[in-house]
Amino acid sequence: MLRQALLAASHSGAARRIVETAPGTRGFVRRFVAGESIDDALRVTADIAGQGLLVSLDVLGEDTHDTNRADANADHYAMLLGRLGEDGLAGSAEVSLKLSAVGQALDEDLALANARRVCAAARDAGTAVTLDAEDHETVDSTLRVLAELRRDFPDTGIAIQSYLRRSEEYCAELAHEGSRVRLCKGAYRAPESVAFTDDVEIDKSYVRCMRVLMAGQGYPMLATHDPRLIEIAGALASLHDREPSGYEYQMLYGIRPGEQRRLAREGARVRVYVAFGGEWYRYFMRRLAEKPANLGFLFRSVASRS
């Protein structure tokens, strides 16, 4: 119930105003968000790469309903990718792209055209793009855009959310050679008709999806902080004779950094998902929904306004 309430609050203008104006909130947000500028993102990326970890950069600013803003978001990604190339960080960092940030809610063709521009900039820089997971209603459109992008940019990745009832089916269709698939639990609201709402069922779905991906010919990207799922992933890798270079773990910036470094020391590929930008509110609320224990700090921050 608390998780659903937090996800609902991520769409509330009133809740947003309270959280954004609470003293101390911004300092807490910096635990999960690298900053607001490209320079901030590059600084954090260089630090993480220096620890032997990989990075996936997400420019915050989803659910765009303005054509000019969608184009500007694509330009921002292209600028970021150019800087990654210039700074010699493209070998350690890719980007995650939400299609809603580049026009998906307005027109699928617009989103595809802007995503092509981002993918072209990534190729020029020497890295790749992964299409991020969003609301369940965008899945079919995102898969169509992925199919088109992979005609020219076959290394384009896709995120699949295990809380969706069709996630195992999606993974089976995508577990082919050359296909990069990020598997995550999911941090959006969805009706019970299309999604599991019980944490145990979501975890079971995650394991089923993992089995499909690890048995397939693609490149699994396992986004989880759950020690049980990490242990199962290692067992599945051994079962299917996957080398450490044949898959990777992904974790969020600011969450279990010690575990990230431990896995990397043991030879695993570990990628840190780093979000940055001024539009941090929805991302931040989804992180709280994943770990409600952080609510204590937020409530104290809000209360201190008086």
C-alpha cells in the first residue's frame, strides 16, 4: 500500500510542491541524483569508472508533451554523448533513454526520429543506447521503436520490467544473439490485470525472466539490489557456462555502493545507473517507493519547514 501511495504521489502536483520546497530535500536527493548539469554527470561518471565500474546515464525529463521540448531533450542527449567521447568516457558509459522524453506521448514517429539522432550520436561517440522502461501502456510502442532502431543500431538495448505479467514472453522474444536486455522489477503503477502487485510474485517473475535470458543467446543486464536474486544470477551463469563478460549486474547510483564494488572485485561486470537533471521529482519518488525506509528522512525534512 505504501509503495502504491508513493507512486501515486509521483504524479501529484501538490505533493511535488511540498517535497521540492522542503529544506534539506535537495541534499537527500543528491544521494540518488548526480546533479543537474552534464558537467555533474561527467564528474560522477569519471569517479565511478575509476572504481572499475560501468555507467548508464539517464537525463531526467520524462513524459514530454511539447514537440520543442522533445527535440531539445534529444539535443541534450547528443551533447552529453559528444562530451563522453571527448572526455574518453564512452568506453565506460552508455545512455538510457526514455522515449516519453523525446516525444512518444505526442507521436511515435517523432520519438523514433529523435531516438535515431541519439543512437547516431552514441555510435559516433563509441557507445550505445538502452531504451528505458516506463508505464505499461508504452510497452508495445517501445518494442516497435526498438525493432526499427535495431535495423541501423543493432546494439540498442531494451529494459523489461518483471512486474508485468507478459515479461517472460517479452524476454523469450528478445533473448536472441546480439540482443541486450535490461531486466528490472519495475517502478510504475499498473492495474492487476496486466501486472503483479505482490512483491513475492514480482520476484518469482524476475527469476523466470532471468532463466530465459541467461539460457538465451543475448546479453542480460540484471538490474537488482536483491542479494537473493544476485546469488541466483550467479548460479544461472554457472549453469549456462556464461563468462563474466557475457552478462552484467546493474544497480542505482547511491544504493549499495559497497556491493557494487565487491561484485566488481570478484570479476563481475557492474553498471551503475546514474540519473541527472533538474526534473528529478518523479525519479526520486520512485526510488522512495522502492525503499520506503528513506521516508523517515523526507518526513523530517518536510516537518522542518515550520
